[in-house]
Amino acid sequence: MSKEEYLAQYPKNVIHKGNIVPIREELERRFKETGKIDTSKLNSNEPIEVPTDVAQDDSGKFQPDQIVTLRIRTETGKRTVILKLLRTDKMDLAYDWITPYIEFTDKPFELRSKFPNKAYAENESKTLEELGLAPGSALVVHTRE
């Protein structure tokens, strides 16, 4: 599907909380800002695997025990984004990769675990392994008012 075909399936504007929101304009802006969005999966229930360096490694440079898989649900619960990062990576990298998939771009957000309920700050100095997120974890995007 081309970008134009994808955008054509959305209305030009919608009303959200009494405000007119230009949907196509916002999607167009996201396409321009990032080349990271896999548009074929945005409207399906299929998880979106983000093309990180670790996920696209065909050379075997990264050993399986070095990889952390994060399953992240977006704030509305409509999308699941899968990130593959290294144990030594920090949360700021996860935030960088998840940002293009955030649904409410006008609000600040944080990544949280459901159980135990814990927030992970973007500027966290510990590695993913030190935070207890290795070898894999499920997180959710939580918007802050």
C-alpha cells in the first residue's frame, strides 16, 4: 500500500474532546519526521516489530543472551510494538524507538510495567538488564496530563 492509499482510508479531520483534529495532516507529519513507521500494521492487531539494529542483525553479531525483547502496548491498547535491544542499552533508546508509534503526541508519556507497577524514566542511568527487563518484559505507554 502506498502512503497516499494509506492516508486516504482516514477522514481528513475528526472531533476529539470537542476539538477538530486534522488526522491526515498529523499522519503526514509523522511520515516526514520518521522513516520508522510500518504503515502496513498500524490498523491491524498484528504486533509491530521495530527495525532496530538488533532486530535486523542477520550476521549473528548479537548473541541471543545479549538481546532484550520489550513488548510495549500503546496508550489506547490498540497497538503492540516489539523492540529488540541489547541488555546494555538504556531506557532512552527504548523511548527513541517507541516515540513514532505513540498515539497522543501532544501529551508527555512514560513507559511502565504492569506488575509490579513501576515507571521507567527516559533518563534512567541503569541498563535494561539492571532494571530487571532482561531477557524480556511487557510494558505499557502511560500518558501524563
